Amino acid sequence: MQSAKPARERILDAAHELMLTVGLARATTKEIAKGAKCSEAALYKHFASKEELFIRVLSERLPRLTPLLHGLAAEPARASLEENLTEIARQAALFYEQSFPIAASLYAQTQLKQRHDDAMRELGTGPHLPIEGLDAYLRTEQAAGRVRADADTFAAASLLLGACSQRAFAYDATRTGVCPPVDDFARRLARTLLAGIC
């Protein structure tokens, strides 16, 4: 019996699961279609390429960082600056934690990474967008007087998101192999960043 979910949703679910378990490089469109209980032809009706499918998994199946940043830039005063930065850090840490196992294999194969970089450029997306989004939000806060006028908002955005990205893989080799708890990590990171920009 076929799932009640639409084919596109089944394909995204299967791609997400395979990319997490076997990695992006080994998650073939044939295996994804099999997991989604559809044909490869049906997969290609919804997604032009495996690269587009990967990008859609990142944007639709992982924590939604970009919409959060756009929302805060449009309406920054909905919470305190510290609360907003804490939530951004929490969502970013979760996003990178979940995306790192999927994307790691890109860096092992130069041609695969180049194809994905080209696809991201073509689709107008990429890992630089959260930095730009956080920079835009911080500039909005700067204009409102909640961030120092001389603060470097781009550097602050790069520091916060870089720390969240680093958390995704930096702790694998420790004795416990466990990342710092996300809520505590996000709170401490936000407070430290605030000390430099307020």
C-alpha cells in the first residue's frame, strides 16, 4: 500500500534518511527513489538533480535558520537582543549538527563539491546566506540603537555562526564524544557575543 504522503514529501523524507545514514555521496537517486517507493523518473519530476534534492533537504528538513533570520530582521524588537541571539545560536547549532553528517562527504570528492557549489549558485542559495542574514539582522539592531554604532556586524555574524558550525564536529574526538548541550551553548555564545557588540 502506498503512503498517503505526496511523492515529493516521500522523496524528501527518503533522501534525508539516506543522506544521514550513508552520506550524500553514497545516497544515489536510485536508492532515494526506492526509499520513497517511486521511480527515478518520478523523482526527477520534482527535483532537477541530486544537488537540488540535497539543497531542498537542507532547507525543508533541517531547523529553519534562514526564515528565523529574515523574521528577526523585519521585526527585531519582538524579544530582547539576548533572547534573539540565543534563539539564533540554538537554531544554527541544531542546523549544523544535523547538516554536517550529510554534507561532510562533499569535501572528500572535489568534483561532487564543485557540482553542489554550482547548483547552489544556480538556485541562489549557499552557506554564506545565514551569515548575510544575521549581519542584516544585527544592522537592524544597530540602527535601533541596541548594538553599538561601531560594532562590526559582519564579523559578529561570522563569529556566532562559525562557533555553531564548529560545535557540529569539534567534539567527536573528546573522551565522551558529546557536544555541549545546545541550550547552554547557545545562551553562553549569545552572552559572549553581546559583550563585544553592545
